[in-house]
Amino acid sequence: MGFGTLLWAPFRTLRRNPAPVFGTGLVVQLIAAIASVVVFVPLTVSAVGRLESAGTAADADAILAGTFGWMALLMLVPLAIGVVAGAFLQGVMVVEVATGTLGEKLGFGTLWRRAAGRIGPLIGWTLLVGLAVLVVFALFAGIIVATALIAPDPIAVLGVVGVLLVLLAGVAVLAAWLGTKLALVPSVIVLERAGIVSSMRRSWQLTTGYFWRTFGLILLVGLIVGTVAQTVVQVPMLGGTILAFILDPAAGPTYEAISIGSSVIGMILSVLVGAIAAVVQAALIAVIYIDLRMRTEGLDLDLERHVQSRDAGLPVTDPYEAPPAGAGSTGPAPTGAPTPTWS
């Protein structure tokens, strides 16, 4: 597949089977949003009520400190739910893209059942990536805090922060490299039914020689999706703020009503656009995985044979099974074999 085909294939995946694909992304976004609301709204309401009844400034400070502590602790709840939901979405999109190449269109329930079978390793991989990010963040934060405690001189602290920013740039480059080399892990976990370590080795192998192509696709689609998402969400909210100021410069009831309305619209759009963005980015990884297997292992020929045998009523095996070690192209395709469809 050419670069342009790869670039737009994730968007065509969404168009080809929109109900179960977008529905899954929407469910994931709603679960994450509802989890945050359920966790933080009662805590915020309780904190506001306690602050209003606080007798002294010391009591108010203690309430605020406790509230922030609970918020930091409870943040683990939506974070954990988001990890599980995000891993499940990756599994669903891998299954959808893989079956789409064979001209199959699965329903909502079938997609979910197939993805659920590999949810354990997907969650494990997602947690492993999250733990790596957390360790780096904790290390940098710990250095800054230790510097402030040992040498409270602001100049010394600023110097350490400057050095850390330079190091952070290097870490970002390393993360981009590792992220690209290991980007195919979810696809390998689902389609080849491999473990986490085996999937890491397999992703590393498939991206060898195709690093910049893979990195460019992930970066470009991310920029497209991110720009569109920010535009769609921020423009109505900004427009609502401007309209509220024009109609009610004194920030009265009209200003508050318009501001609340624009915020609600922004939240709804954020969930909808977030669902589309998550689906497209997850589908992109599956598309890249299939393309690289076509280039290095002749997967396109295996898919053609599979489709021909299936349509002829012959017994077929899973065409996405990992090839034997050292296997490459499987030879010429059968004459007249149908080409798997992306549209």
C-alpha cells in the first residue's frame, strides 16, 4: 500500500462499518467521562460545602489539603478504567481492520467478543507503558523536590530544572523511537495471539527498515486528528464566550447561561470527537501492521488465498497466524484470486 492509502485507510475503516466501530469508541469515551464525573463531582460538592462552613483560615487550609489529597488518590479510579477501556478499544479496532481486509463486516457483539479474548495481555501492555511513563515522571519530579529541599536557593532549583528540560528533550526522542518500534504490539497480541514479550520482539522485527515510514504515518495522522478535534471542540466554546460577553458584558444571568450552554456543548463535542480520534488512531496501528507484514512476509498473498478458499467452500485457517521463523513471501498468488478490500 502506498503512503496515501495508508494515511486514509483508518478513516475509511470508520466509514466502512460506522455503527459498531464508532459505537465502541463512544462507549469507551463515555465510560471514562462518567467515571470522572462519578468520582470527582461528589468530592467537589462536599469540599465546597465544608469550605463554606469552615470557621477559620486554618480549617479552610486543612480542608483544601485533604481535598487535593483525596483527588490525587481517586484519580487512580478513572485512570484504571481508562486503561482497560483504551486497551479494549485497541483490540476491537485490530479485529475490525483485520476482518475488513477479508471483506467481512462484523457486528457490535461479534467485535466485542473477539477482542475480549485478548483483553488480559492488552491491559498488561497498556499498564507496562503507563508504568514506564510514571517512572520517568516520578524520577524528574523527585529530582526537583530533592533539589528544593537540599538547596532551597531559587537559582539552584532553576538550574536543575533547565538541565532536566534538556534531558527531557532527549527522553522525548528516545520515547518516540521506542514508541514507533513497539507500536505494533497490540496488533500482534490480538491477531497472532502472542504474549507481551513475544509481541514486543515481533513489533521490533516488523518495523526494522520501516522506522521513518511508520513514525511519519503515526505523527501525521495524530496531527490531523488532534488539529481537527481541537478546532471542533474549542471553536463553539470560544464563540459562546464571545457571544456571552457581547450580550451581557456585566457577567449577569445571560452571561452565565450562555457560558454554561457553550461548556455543555463543548463537553458533548469532546466526547464525540474523542471517540472518532481514538478509533482512527487505533485503526492506524492495525493498518500499519498489516502493511508491514505484506511487505516483509507476503501477507497479501496469504489473504488472497484465504479469500479464494473461503469463497470456494474449502476449509481455511487463520491467515494472520505468525509465519514460521525465517519465512518470507509465500510465493505467487493463485490465478484469479480476489483482492481483499479496504473500502
